[in-house]
Amino acid sequence: MIKKRNHKLYIFISLLIVFTAGCEELAEEHNTPDLENPIKIGVVGDVSVLREQVENIFFGVQLASEEINNFDGVEIDGQYHDIELIYENSAGSAQEGIDIVKKFVDDGIKIIIGPTFSSVALEMAETCIKNDVLMMTYSATWPSLSLLDDNDLIWRTCPSDYTFGIVAAQYSYDSLEHRNAAILYRNDRFGKSLSNIIQNKFVALGGEIKSLVPYPDNIVDVDSYNFSYELNTLFKEDIDVVFIISFNSEIAKITNDIYNNERYQDFNVKPNIILSDGIIPEELIKNGNPELLETVIGITSTNTGNPNYCTYKTNYKNRFGFSPVTYSEHAYDALYCISYAMQKANSLDPNEIKTFLREVSGIEVPDEEIIIDQIVINANEFDIGKNMLKIGVSINYEGASGKINFDLNGDPIPKFVIWGIENNEFVELSYYGK
Amino acid sequence: MRALHWVVFLSLLFSFTKSFSQETDSTITTNLFELSLDDLMNIEIVSAVRKNQNIIDAPSIISVITEKQIRERGYMSVAEALNSIAGVDVITDHYQPNLGIRGINGGLRSWSRLVKVMIDGQNISFRSSSDNYLDASLIPIEAIKRIEIIRGPNSALYGKNAFLGVVNIITKTGTELEKESVSQFYANFNKNSSYGISSIIGGKKDKFDFILASSYSQINKSGLAPKNVPGSSIYGVSDVSNKTESEPLSVFAKLTYNSENLGKFIFDFNHQLIDSYVEFIDWGTLTHNNRLSAFNNYERLLYSNDLSEYFSTVFSISHSSGRPNKKEVLDTDSDPTEWIEREYKYSGYDLSGNLSFNFDEINNLSLGVDFTSDIHDHQKYYTVNNSGLKTLNPGGTNGVRNFDNLGIYLQMIFNAASFFDIEYLKNLTLTAGYRFDYHNIYGDVLTYRLAAVYNIFENLSTKIMYGTSFNAPSSVQLYTNSISPGGIVGNPDLKPERAKTLEWALMGKIIKDVNFSTSLFYTQIDNKIEYLLPYGQISNITAENVSSISSAGIEAELNASMYNNTAYINYSYQKSILNKTDPILENIQINTALYPNQIIKFGDIVHLKKLYSNINIEGKYISSRIASDQNNFVYDPINYSTSRYELDPYFILDLSISSSELEIFKKSTSRICLKVQNLLNTSFYYPGFSNYDIPGLGRTYYVRLTQYF
């Protein structure tokens, strides 16, 4: 009897041990990177408005920080500093952006990469200037950002809409011989500004804008929004081309609504559709209306043929498991430019860093390609770039987005790829810039 | 209304069937439905090993809800009955219940996919999506003799989708039918009226036995307001559902021919019409125009025979089908000029055979083979406008595809003391099962289980079990196109989800009129299918095998019957950890969302014999639970993997008063049941998947009148 009882007891105890051991494993665990003397840099994006795209942009900066930290980070006065990124969501709200800047300043963060939207960037810029904060946006394209009295604190790695608008209107008028156009645009600063530039250039070239139609910029769920009202106005007269100034997250729904629009169906020759920067061809191929795809022309600042972009894309895909999207390479370059300038300045002070941003990104000299005594540093070559700077050699960082060469306004040298879709495949049609 | 005509027509069949039912043995059936607590502990179940076994001897953790409990507690659907069981958590989006089990919920667009639901062993899922519709459309509640619920894996016996549990609904026979009846109910929620009618007829004559049951209801739950994710203000006070209506219809019939010479033939069929306006669906909230409507049916012929004293055999052939109803309209916005239509259907053929060699009452060797061929016309969404233009939405795969599965299983139940003179092993019974499935889409799957049951005393046993199981990706998960740009699209590379479970249980009777069951479990799920928030270049949500879950917990149940009271209380604690890859944080371990850590359920029926009535009180305490990933993105768009909000805990109390059978009309009896659900009018919310959480029902009144003939 005793033996039997012991037997049962052993089984029971064994089970409890197994169960307890099993439960021991069931605890939350998050990876927190072990950073040495971290330099905190704020990364701001309107992630709650454009989740997929902004997260991908964040991942671009994250990749850059990991690559830099892999080479012991920035060396200031002989001490190594890893980069620590502090992500914040500006939620498409200028006030939210201002609050984030103030919070960063309170936390001693004086360098910001972002935000996403021009409307947020402009308000944040003013607060940054007041507080001596260096801000470098990767996707705010509003031209007015170039003209701010900013004490050289406001920069961007994406090209301005001014050049984009000129290129779009010119390509449409000259290359495609469009004469009658309509414009559908987001009713925000980005949409209004870019539509004005396109309109002015297209009219100046001799074309006519038949209709200029805004759509709300505060649509909560784009799939639940029906664009029929806007499209009925847009298509009231015969046109050769529609310029659509929208976000990537909206374009698939817009193309589907266009196809379902009766007036559009009445066109004997369907108008071309020219899209704003930031529209991802793969998204359009997957979710856009298939009947419209071959009429679509896109213009992007992402040059997928650039060898540095290929390196970046490969590294990005290896790290995250998917391909990067437009603007993520600009965000990646922003951190590299700042880090090289920091290294060159041997300082964490934004006012020191800003004075070297042009130098490390390559100085554009008329009638010459680059200054000869600069060493070209490509994507993911932080060790080389850092060592060159440490021994006093000038560098020219050519990033994932190609040549950067900041101008006097803190804008990069503009370069665009004009693309289309043929047989459900992305094709490059033309190029603008170096 | 056509559905209502059906029910009325079926009810009129009474006159035809009266003579048929005269041979019903009321003594047997009365005894069956008046099971004592002792009987309940010793009730025979079939689901654990496909063979009659006592609950305490069965090599599974199994709970049973009897017809009597369903009647006395006033359950209106299988989901409601299942929600009284330990280790089960049923949430809803007011379209269909979504059953979670042991710390895990299927999540977005999963309607009880984690368990296999069967009627008398026949798979009843909607095969296009593998969802199980557990509302009133599943089966007329009167047709149910008992519901057997196995918590834990059972793929080694039942194949795919017997993943984390099995629900087997055992139906009555004509012989067991106590009385034929017609029931009507009237309900009121938020000043909305709902009503329903159901009937059951049946009986036995000579070698024939039949039963026919039907139910139809119109349920209106309008007036519900979604709750914003903390910190957001998308929905205002005027945003309430004004079309939360459903019209479930269900018909079940079974005809049995039993001959000593030829064996037993059973033909049964089940028809479900799942028909509901949906206001809280992720792709179209409060559009007031979404109506999901679909048919799901099966017809089966089953033959069983005891070939000899030792050999018995069962063969069955069945046909299942499902497709949307013409009433279905999908609408992602409030614009009436454009809507979405859905095309999909399936037609499935099942062929199965089982041969058992019974050495004696305990020892048994079974060999089974089954072949399933499901012909799926993949789910496709079209955008349609009022000028008749119909365009195929992007993504997905066109065409028809066969899903063929061949399964072979072997099971042995073995008591060593029956064969050898080993006295100390006489109380130990071992069960081993092994199953091989070959599927033409996702390939081979091997599953097995091992169990040991030891009878400590006559009414006390302990069990230890280990088993593996799998959940197959459905046609919808593999091949659907998107309902709207950026919506869910299929992933043809999906693999089955796999689980391994170790369980231990102790169950039996401790003192007179009190029985209990307690169990521990540890489950490891791999290749868990998750609907990923989109990354990369395409904004579609896709299902991928990206995570694993480790889950452990304890379940304890106590039943007591004394002083004219029949009471139960159960408690479950579960902790589940999701192992996933976050793009920034890389590998992380976080608590699973959607399922509460602790659940307490209790009920007490007071039998007031002098007043010819019963009073039933049931309560549920549900602890807080983490909101869905989709909502947590809204809550904290930066750190949504780790910074998450929880839904508040809540306590719900239901009260029902039912009469005994009263002789209001001559030669017939009646029964009245009054039920108040959520008596305290507790405000509570279920997890939502699209910027809001879903409101639970407030206080709701039901009156149900049943007339027996």
C-alpha cells in the first residue's frame, strides 16, 4: 500500500514540476538593445495616418542606425557613441508635431529626422528653429520649407515639390502632348501647393486645366469613402490627362472609383493618369484597378537602378523580410548625413553639425561633377567614412537615394524616375536629373 | 418570410406523425432526461475515442451539457451552452460567435475555427472558411440530446481542425424524444422585438425511427454603440447600430432503420441558413447595409453493424455544400450606388469507414479510413455599381480547385490486466492513436496521441495525455481576393498550424452529490496563422505562418446537487505567450491578445416543486483581456507590439424562471420560461478589430412558451 501511495505521489509531483517548468517559460520578453553612450535622435512620422509607408520609412532609419552602431557608432573626442532612435507619431497633426519637438527638447534631444507631412513639418520647423533643434525631413516636399529663415537648421533629403511639379507638367505637355488636364488633389498644404505648381507650369506651357478638384484630407477610412462626387466634377469635360496628388494609401481606392465612374467610362480615349511621388507601383498593381494600370504614369524620387539603392534594398530586405518603399531611402540617408556631419564636427551640438552637412554630402560645383579631393562613400560604408573623417579626409556620401549634394536651402539635388506599368510590371520610362 | 413558411409547414407535419410516434418509450426517455448528478458523472460519451465510454474513463478532458441542462438554463443556441464550460470563452461581433479555448482566440474573421464542430460525428463547418457558425442557425436546440466538448487535441482521431478542441453535438432519436413540441419565444432588447419559432417531431414505428426539428427566428439587437480605442474619438454618440438583425434558420432530420440482420442505417441531414446584417465587421462598420447570408448543408448516409461478437463496423457517405444566399450584400461605405458581391461555394464529399475489434468491454483496436474531396470555388469579391458594372476586386486566385484529403487512423485501447495476470495494472487503461493525412494542397500531416487513465477508486480517476493536432488553412485563407483595396488577400503558401498538448486531469466524485474535475494543460502551437498588419510595398493584410504560442493553464469544475439545488462552478486560469518577430525589436514574447487570463462561471438551479417551477441563476466573471493587434496599432502606433491596452473585466448575471410542464390545454402540457440576460445591465465590450471594441448586449428579456403534444 505504501509503495502504491508513493507511486501516485511521485506521478503527481512530477506533473506539477512539468507544469511549473512550463509556466516558467511563459513570461513576456522584449529585446532591448544594449547601446553604448547613446546619442538620442528623434524620428518622427505620421504613422497613424500612413501606417505601412511610414513604418517602412522608420525601418530605413532603423537599418541605418544598426549599420552605424555595428561599427561602434560615432566617435566624439575619442569616445564611441551608439545611435539611439526615439520614434514618435505626429499623427498628421501640426500641434502633435510641435508637442513632440517640445518633448524632445525637454528630454535633451536636439536632432530630429522627420516628419512625414509638409503640413506638420512646417509647424515643427518653426519650433525647431526657436529651440536650436536640427530637423531633417525625408518626405515633406512642400517648396516653402526651402525658403524658411531657418538658421540652417531645417533640411530634407527628398526633392522639393517645385521640381516635381515642373517635371510632371513638362513631361505631360512635351513628351505625351497632353493639352487638356484635370487635377485631383488632397485638400491639404501638400496637395494645394503641388497642384498650384502643376497648374501654373501646364498653363504656362500652353495647356488648359479643365478642372481642379480637391478631396477631403481627413478621411478616416478611405475604403469607406466614395470619390464619385469629386470624379463627376473631374470628368465633366474632355481631358487628356488627370494629375492625381494623393497618398499611396488612397490611390488604389481612387483608381477603382475612377473605373466605376460613368463619365470616365464615356471617354472614348481614356485619359492618362499622372501620379504624385510616393505612390508605390507594387501597391497599384496589387490593389489598383487593373483596367487603368496601363494609363498610369508615376514620377518618383526613388532610383531603383542606382547601385547604392540596390545595396540598401538588399540589406533592408535581409533585415526586415520585405522590400523598402519610397522615402525610406531618404530617411536612411538622413541619418547617415547627420552621423557623418557629427563625426566631422566631432560634436553633438546641432549648430556644429549643421555646418558640415553640405560638405559630407558632396558639394555641387557648376560645370563639375564633384570636387576631386572628396572620397565617395557609398551606402553601408560607415566604417570607411568614419575613418576617413577621423584622419581629415573629406568625404562625399552618396546614399541609397543617389547623390545628395545639399544646396544652400538644405535641399538635395533633384532627380526623378518616370515610370509606367506594362503587362502588370513596373517599367522605367524616363529620367530627370543626375 | 419564406423561411417562416418552412417552419410552419414542418410544424403542420404533426398530424401526419402522430401515429408514428405512438411507440415512443416514454419511460426510457424520461429517465434519460432526469439524470442525477451521479448519472452525469457516469454518462456515456462517444467523442473521445469514437466508442461509448464513461466520462471518467475517457482519455480526454471532456465536459457534457445535457438536454436537461439546456432546457432548464434556457439556452437558445449551442454557443450559449458552450459558454458555460470551463476553459471556453465565447465572444461575438453580433454576426457569429467566436469561440476561444484555453487562452487562444482565432482573432480577426475567425468564427470558432480553433475547434472541430460536428453533429453526430459529421463535420459541420462552413468549409470555404472552416468557420463554425454556432448561433441558432447551427441546429434546432430541441434536437440536441447532449453536447460533448473535448478540450485538447484530437486530430489523431478526427484529422484536420480538431486542433484545440472538439464539439460533438449528439442528437436525439425518435425513441428518445419525450414529447413532440412547438416553441415560440419573444425577446426584447433596447425596445427592439425579436421572436422565433421552433418545432420537433419524431417517433418510432417498427424498425424505423425518425426525428425532424426546425427553428427560425428574427433577432434584432439594434442600438449598440461601438467603443473607441482609448485616446481616439472616431465614433461619436450618434454612431449606433440600426441594423443588427439576424434571421437564422435551421432544419435537422434523422431517419433510422434498425434491423438485427442487416444492421443500422441512418440518413440525416442538416440545413443552416446563416443570415445576418452585420454592423461591427472590420471592413464596413455601421454602414447599415451589410448583410451576410449563406447556406450550409449536409446529407449523410451512415451504416453500422456488429459483424460478430468482436467485430463492428461503421461506414458513411455524405455530401456537404455551402454558398452565399442571393440576399447577401456587402458594403464598405454608406454609398448606396456601389456595393460588393461575393462569389464562392463549396461542395464536399466524405467517405469514411471504421472497423473495430472489441476484445472485451474495454480493449479495442480500431482502424479507420476517410476520404474527403471538397470542390472549392474560391471566394471572389466584385465591386458592383447601380448601372450594372461589375468588376473583380484585386488579389486572390480565380477558379475551382479540389481539396482532397485521405486520412488513415489506428487506435488502440489497452488494459494490460485483461490479458496478463498483472493485478496492479488492472485500473490502468492506455490509449494510443495515430493518424496519417495526405492533402493535395498542403501535403502530409502525421498526428498521434497517447493517454493513460488510472481509476484510483470507483468514481475517481486520473489521466495523463499527450497529443498532437493540426488546423488546416482554409480555401479563403489560401486564395481569397480582397473585399476592398488593402483588404485581406489569400496566401497560397500557408501551411497547417500545428499543436502539441500535454494534459493531466483528476476527476470524479469526492462526496455524495458533489463531483469535480480539475486539469492542467500545456500547449505549444507552431506555424500559427496570423493576419499580419501590412509591411513592405503592398498594403494588403495577409495570413502567414509567422508565430508560435505557448499556453498553460488550469481548469477546475465542481458540480453539486443538494436541497433541491443543482449547482455548478468552474474556474479557468490560462497564460499564453505569443512568440513573434517584430521588425524593430526582432524576436519578442508577449501575452496573447483577446483571451482573458481568468474566467469564473457558475450557475444554480433551484427546483421549486411545490410551485411547479425552477429558478436558474448563472453568472460569469471575465477578467481583463488584451485588445486586438489592429486596435493596439490605433492605441500606440509606435510600440503597438508591446504597449497595449486591455478591455475591462466584467461580470454578467442571467436569471431564468421556468415552469414545470403545466397542463393548460387538455391532453397536452405546456412550459413557460422567462429569462433575463445580463440582469444587472452590465456594460461590457468584446474585442474589435477595426478601431473600436464591440459592445455586449445589455439587459435582455426573453419569454419562451413550449407546447408539448
